[in-house]
Amino acid sequence: MGRYFLASIFFIIATLLWVTPYMLTVIYGANFDPVQTMGEDQFERLLGIMGVEMFHTGAIIALVVAILMFLWAEFNTLRNKKKTA
């Protein structure tokens, strides 16, 4: 596995961690009353119950790791090109 591939995997993980609480909130809220639409205040209340901060913290950590791995791969590529030239 290359460093670019691992950086891409961490970008995907960060995206999934950021989106997951919103998807779970909509799914959870849809089970209450299928006829009534969910308002903003109800959505915010359910979002607080789901614990969004935990998911967002993990997403930020995964994003930082992805960016660092991507930069590391770029610097290694540039260094290898410099050695061969």
C-alpha cells in the first residue's frame, strides 16, 4: 500500500465520520412520526442526543492524519526525483 492510498483512506474515514451523525439523526428521527416532517429545532435536539462532538473529533483527527500522510508522500516523491536527477 502506498502512502497516497493510505492518505486517501484517511480522507474517506474523515468524511464518513463527519457525515455519520447527521445520517443517524435523520434515520432515528424518521421513526418518531412518519407523517410529520422534522423541524430544525427537533433536528438540533436529536443531534445533541447523538453525540456529534465525538464523531467530529474523530473526523478532525483522521483529516489531520490524512493531510500529514499526503504531505509526507509528496516530500518523498520530490526527494526521490531529486536523487535521480
